[in-house]
Amino acid sequence: MAAENEKSRLDDAARAGWLYFIAGHTQDEIAKMLQVSRASAQRLVSLCLAERLITFRLEHPIAACMELAARLKERFDLAHCEVVPADPAAPQATAGIAERCANLLDATLRSETPVIVALGTGRAVRAAVERVTPIDRPNHQIVSLVGNISADGSASFYDTVGRLADRTGARHYPMPLPFLMSSEDERNKMVRIEPIAKVKAIAAKADMRLVGIGQMDQKAQVHVDGFVTRDELFEMMRLGAIGEITGWAYDAKGRLLKAGTNKRLTSIPPDVPAKTSTIGAAVGTAKVPAIAAALNGRLINGLITDEATARAILER
Amino acid sequence: MAAENEKSRLDDAARAGWLYFIAGHTQDEIAKMLQVSRASAQRLVSLCLAERLITFRLEHPIAACMELAARLKERFDLAHCEVVPADPAAPQATAGIAERCANLLDATLRSETPVIVALGTGRAVRAAVERVTPIDRPNHQIVSLVGNISADGSASFYDTVGRLADRTGARHYPMPLPFLMSSEDERNKMVRIEPIAKVKAIAAKADMRLVGIGQMDQKAQVHVDGFVTRDELFEMMRLGAIGEITGWAYDAKGRLLKAGTNKRLTSIPPDVPAKTSTIGAAVGTAKVPAIAAALNGRLINGLITDEATARAILER
DNA sequence: GCCCCCGGTGAGCTATTGCCCATCGTTTGG
DNA sequence: CCAAACGATGGGCAATAGCTCACCGGGGGC
């Protein structure tokens, strides 16, 4: 008897679900049709959902992305995660994620109350600031997490902080330092000087950090851009470096290395685990180990990537 | 540009749909996530539905039934239609539809304001009244559409009206007449006599009619039950009879025949097209042509049947 | 046999949703 | 280049849905 009632109840639940989701009736109408109170109709619809009698199928490339983002968020306990559809024409294209990063910056900067945004390295970050919608927010602050003088002493390679400040009217704080100093002592000396300490203090209060993630292999961006020499890169790789964020190299478990270039690096060191909103932006198969390590080591608590990369991270 | 905006809008719609139906967020939350007003989030969810980006799938036998019922309702412009799952163990079983008919009767009889229910022939109708939940409604009226004296002059074959009245305390009006009279003249004379005219007048005001549908073939119920002879049956078949409702034979287009037993029949003739609620109840492959004809001829405006029969009717 | 517990029920309150409308930006035609 | 027309937007309101609560009735344990 119990089984029969159960079955009949599920039948009714299915009926209610059909009438609600497929036929598009209101629960009131369904209640009248099935001769029950509206409350019961609502329960039947709930039951239909709870028992998974009805399933939703979203036939759209976005669906897979949402699914991947949800899984990444869950797996790595992220505060924020976005996965954009992979562009089959250009698998490494940063266009997609740059757009999302820009959107995120837009959202953050739209705030009327003053916010502090910190920017790291990375092509996606550079592309993102270019796409930010101009808006007048003179009370915001934009701060750089990395030195903007390259190894050869030349001018800033790419002034993300300045560009973003242009678009918002915000005060901006580039870090007038070389990427690497010549020794640990010198680095320690430099980061204590007044203007740098001030930048550091502001960065520490940042409401949002947007950083790129670099892999530490022969094509490492820090080397390609001329910030570290081939020898320095190889040394870090020997020491176990698998990725870097704002130049800070970390190993496969996401632990910051305490040797090599990390000792001479002027960049503001990341919080471990990441505080407030620290969003990593990166795409590409080559970056998968670096991204995964950063996630595991909690160097970041947010991620913006593409479908292919997201899938690869989850399948590791 | 237009195409790109369009695409991006659909992407957002898909995102919104995913967040709403799959992740279970409210539209307010989605609005915040997508950085739009709640109204826009609502529009995106609507769009997702309208564009059929999302589909609902109900994995339950009931789903097919609901679908068939909706199609029958649409195709034949029915006021009411129910399709019950076919019982594979007993394809002709009336149990399923009887339960639904009983439910319908329950619903009608539950009314506090007086209602008039008219009953026709059919096993499903008989079974239905047996399943009606007892309820005290002395002001209701139950009226028979057919004579309850069989050809051999014996007592009522099965007193549906009386049974239903027992269960409700309603006044009941059986029709104290033989099913067939010996001639057209005699029939016309009988139906004018006071008690019969009164039954007829009540029946004309019925709020709901529940009738069986019989096929006119060698296994016709009217013959099996002994109401018409083999010769009479064959004559009607020659005249084109394909089905009958309360004994009234009709052809493949649902037109009442004006000859044969129809001229001697005492049953109250059906309204064409059916007025108020006239529900046919029938299952079985053999009855498909009869049911389809009744639907096409608008002899009924409601149908209760099973899945297999519904499918067969729609596939004709 | 009696009582407790569980699952179900409907009332009623609040959150959520759907939709209308005034407004505004954008596009198209003159 | 302007104006009209169209479409999208967000506020606001009425309808709808979700949920909590107190209550009821049946089934099993003591």
C-alpha cells in the first residue's frame, strides 16, 4: 500500500511538474486540476524537482562553461569563477577572458564608494584594462603589484595601472622599481623606502586583485618579456618552480619558493591564502599545471579561464 | 554588430537560464552576477525559454500521457482530456480510466451548489461510480441518459444512477423504459409521457455528462449486453454505424444515423455539438474509430482514455 | 488498546517573479 | 543632419511561489 501511495504521489508530482514546466500553468491552476490545495501543488512541483523526475537541458555552449565554472568553484573553494567558451579558431586567445576581466573590473569600479584595485602581470590583464568602460571615479585607487621598470632599466613596459587610471580618473600607484634587484639585501632596502612602502600599504588594502598566471617553462612570459634571464629561469625550474604570479615563483603544490629570483623580486608578495578577492586570469594548455598549483596553494581565490583550460584543470 | 550583440544576448540568456534553472539562483542574484537590473534578468530568463535554449525533460511515464492529452485537447478542441498510462498487463483494463472518471465525478459532486450529473453506458462509467468517494450532497441530481430495462423486459442491468445516488444521497432519475421500443411511433409516444419527459428535462440541464463509447462491430457492447439483436446490429453496420453513445449510433464522421435502431431508441439523444461538459470514457484498439468519429462529430467535448488508445487516435 | 511519531495538509505570511509603463539611447529614413 | 520609430532599460506594482506553522489522521511500538 505504501508503495502504491508512493507511486501515485510520484505520478502526481510528475503530472504537476509537467503542467508547471512544460504546459506553463501556474500552481493555482494545477491545484485546481489535480484537486488539491495550492500548497500541495507547490509541494508536488518541489517533489518533482527533488526526485529529479524532471531535468533541465541547456543546449548552448555556455552551459558547459557554467558547469565547469561551478565545478572549479566547488573543487577549489573559489569566491569567483568564470569560464568562457573556447574559441576554436584561436585556442590561446585572451580576448574572451579579457572581456570577462574587463567586465569584472567594470563591476568593481562602478561602485560609488572608493575601492582599491590592484593589478598584476599578464596579457589578459593588459587586454582587460583596455576594454574597461570609461567611468569617472576619482576616489578609487589603482595600484600595481609589480615593478614597472624592466631589467635593462628602460621605461615601463606596459603601464596597465596608468591606463586604467586614465579610464576612471582614479589615483594610481605604479611601482617605480625594477622587476628584480641585484641582490636580496638591495631588494629589502628598496622595498622599505617611503614611496614603495606606501604603494605596498595601499596594495595591502586592495578590494580586488587581478593577476595573470605564468607558467615556468622555456616559454615563460617573465623570460620572454626580458624580466628574467634564461639562466635565472632555469635555476627556478631546477628549484621546482612551476608557475608565477606577479613574478613570485611557486612549486607544483602552490608553495612560494624561498630562493632564486624570489629573493630579489620587488613585486608585492601574494597573501597565502589569498585574502579579499584575488582573481587569476589565464588560458592555455601550457598554463594548466601553473593554474592548478596556484589554486591548490590558495594563491588565488578566483579564476577566469576558458573552457579547454578549465576542463584540463579538472581532469588532472 | 547586430549579429554579435544578438549572440552575446543569447549567451547571457543562456547564462541566466543556467543560473536560474540549473543552479537554482533567484533572478535577483542573477541580476547581481550579470550586472543587470532584475527586470533584465527576468527578461533574459524569459528569452532563454522563448528561444528554447533550455528544454525540460520529464523522465516519467506520465509525461507521455500529459503530452498526448494536450495534443488531443488541441486537435479536437476539447474542454477536458485525460490520458492514463497504459497498463501493459491488461491493455483493455478500464481500471485506470475508471479511477480518473471517478475523480472527475468526485470533483463535480464535491460542489456545494446543486449539480446535475448525467450518466450514460459503458463499463468504465459503471466502474467509475463504484469508486466515487461517498459524500453527502442531497441537493445534487443524478440522471440516466439510457433506459434501464433490457430487451427481455428484465430488471435494470446495472443501476449506475442508483449506485451513484447511494454514495451521495442525491436524488436520482433512472429512465424506466426499455432500451429499444418496437417501433418509431411507440418510441415517440413513450418519450412524451410525463415521467420520461421529466427525466429528459433534467438531463437537458445536466452540468456534466459521463458516457461510454461503444464500437459497432461484432463485439459491440450493445449486442453483447443483449440490447440489440445480431440482425439489428448488422443492419446498423450496413447503414454505416461505426460507434454508439448511449445507444445512439453514428457514422465514421460522427453523424447520428437517422435510421435503424436509432428510430426506436429511448435514450436521450446527445446534443450536437456537445453542450456543457460531455465526457467520453473509452479504451481499446477496437474503439479507436468510434472514439475518433465521436470527437470529429463533436458528440463529446471531453475524453478520458489510455495512452495506447490516445496514440492510436492521433495517428489515424 | 492506547499513544507517539511521521508524513501530509491548508492557512497565511513574505520573497520572488512577471509585467506594465515611462524613459532613454540607438538606429533608420527623409 | 535631424526626426521619428524602435528597442532596451529600470521602477513599481500585482500576481505567483516558497515557506513556516499548527494541526490532523493513520500506522506501528509499547
